[in-house]
Amino acid sequence: MFKAFHPFEPKSIHIRDYIHLIRSSPSFGDARCPACEQPLTVKGDLDPKQGVEIHFAHRRDPNSPVCPIKSEGAIRYQVLTEALPDTEAARSLRESFFKNWTYHWHQFKKYVRTVDANDFAKALQEVDSRGVWKYRDLKEHEVIIAMLATKDFKPVKKYRARWVRFWFRSEVENLQEFWNLGGSKKVMIRAEYDLSAKATKIREDKFKDFSVLTINSSYLEDEAYAEAPRVVQAILSKHFPRLIDPPA
């Protein structure tokens, strides 16, 4: 990875800035992984292979916690709901979500940043088909968290240069554990990878940038989200013809 947590300040630091600091002050301390907060080492500075860029990497420690970033894509979150859900609550949640789709579209776009209506539709179709609504006590604003956590946003030539994936912190292994966290602990890591759309595996040495997202639980009250562009509505109405009306 090329960015990590600063050794002792609440911010990120790029590998080149970190190298500069430790050369001037060797006791500066280790940068930390944004997912597991374990100390990182510097790789590539002594690598004889041409084209290997200097980057942060996890230390080989069998006692360190499982880290989604270190796993290089082996960990993927899935919608796994209860065998005996509250079907009435699930139906009501689904109905409310589609009624408020413009609010969810705007917040989804804010989280992903580089996104279009088809990305939203595909992510929603995936969690809808798996019955995300059946999670007990799931809040409406949390549905898009499942959409983010279960989908890769691959590079698209026209509007997204890097591969985007969302991670939970390492102590969270699945969606249910995330729902059970206290409000202040519900954060996600938005990670950017320098990978092509044809890549088949997430790689730690392609981890270019990240940001820590605090979950917004009040966006359904934002009246600025009450409307969406006609083109977005037209696209979504084709994906969900009985749930979202086409533009008038």
C-alpha cells in the first residue's frame, strides 16, 4: 500500500513522506494499517526487481489479526440473513427504501464518489436478490452499507480511474457484526487500487489510497436529496420498473 495511518497523528501519510521523515528521524515510529492498525514495514526499497515501487506492507507475524487488506481479496462480505426473518418488517423496509430511493442514491454517490446510476442499480440488485431486508433490526440508512461492502467498483474509462473497494476494520468479519457495533464505531474504509478492470485479485502492493468513512445515519432528513437527475431516474426505472417510476 502507498498510504497508511501516520505513526502517532490522526491522519494518513504517503510512503514518500514517510521515507523522508524516517531518514531525518529514524525513531519516528512505524506507520499503521488503516484496517488492522498493525505496524507496517517498507518494501521495495531494496528489491532488485525492476518496476517494484516502494510501498508499505504488513509484517510476517503469525499472531497478528486477520486483516482484509493483507488478505489480498480473500475476504469478501456477503449478505447472510436469518433463517426465520420478520417478513413483515423486511417487506416494510424494502418498500420504504424504494420510496426514498433519491436519498439513497445521493448518499451512495457521496460514499463511492466516482459512480453512475448503473453502479447503484447493480449493487442494489445484488443485495435485493439476497434478501438484505431480512436482517433483523436493520436500519434503512444501513442498506447502502451492504451495497458498498458486497461490490467491487472496477475502473471505468469515462469516470473511474481506479478500482474501489470498501472494507470494515479487521475486527469486523461480516455484515451482522457491523450492524451490532455502536454508532461511533461504524466506520468503513474506502480503498483505491491501481488495478485494471480485468484484474482477478486485489493486491496489497496496488493499494494506492484510502479514506475512513463515518456512517451518515441522518441523510434521510436532507431535503437536498429529495430529487435526482432525470437521467438517473430513467436508468433506475428500467432496472426496477415496478418500484421506481420513469420521469414524467
